[in-house]
Amino acid sequence: MTGGAPYPTPYLPIPQLQEHYTRFPDAMRVTSFLQFGASIPLGIFTATVVSRLLFHRINVAGVYIALFGGIAASVFLGVSALSAWALSQPGVATDAGAMRAIQLLAFATGGVGHTVTRGLLLAGVSVPSLVFRLVPRCVSWFGLIIAAIAVLSVFSMLFTGASILLPLGRLPAYLWQLVKGML
């Protein structure tokens, strides 16, 4: 829908950001719709995996850390989507101050907020799964490695270069969730 133009990072100059958002509002609406839609299954996955751990009578802190992390990650993803939707509305992107504030909110909640709390979900499920041998050890260790990367992505708030940790913590988490869900 953008003719190949990539989604802009918040590190671009404000005029470039404005140009993108005013030029592609329909793409922004579709993206925000899909992102909001993805936030719901994440919350359901969280409730299901925590319920499963409790079914196995695993009542340790990690279960509740997973519950907090997963619900928070789902909410952050939803807020990011709704912020991006607001950014796509007429007149918002043309006001540089409003555009920048909403764009940063969308990035912060969908980037750091979502990724760090999703790391808590992964850690909270992986540790009890490892200790109580609920899944193969490699799945638990993979989850812990991804969780560490995801939680360390908080440093992207201080150092732009640490932003590489956001996709490195976020994208493999989808694979882990898929495997964990099947197991």
C-alpha cells in the first residue's frame, strides 16, 4: 500500500515522518487494525499458558510474572495500534507536535513496552517449564535466551543502537510461542 516505502523509524527527521504519515494514512489504518487484532490472541495465549501451568499445580512466582508480562505486552501492543490509528486520522499528521507525540507513543508502547513485557512472559513460562520438565529443555532455554534479549531491549530507551534488540527479542518470540503452544 506504500509502493515499497518502509515503515519509518522514530529516528528520522520530523518532516520525513510527516510526509510518510500524510501520504499513507490508509496503510497506517490497515497496519493498526492488524496490530490491534494481534494483541487479542497474545492475551488469550497468556491466559491459556498460565492456566495450563496452574493445572499442573505449578504455583511459583514465574507463573504470575508470565501473567503480568503477557497481559502487559498485549495491552502495550493494543495501545500502540490505537495510537497508530489515531495518527492516520485526517489532520493529525499535519500538526508536527501532535504527530510526533503520537508517533513516539506508538513506537514506545509497541517497541520497548511490548518487547520487554513479552520477555517477562517468556521468562515466566520458561523457568517453571525448565524446572518441572514440562517441555524439552531446548524449548525452555530458547525461551530464556529470547527473554533476556527482549528484557535488555529496555536499553534502547537510552541508546539508539540498542534498538536492534527490539526485533531480536520480538520476532523469535513468535516462534517460541508457536512451539510452546503446540507442546
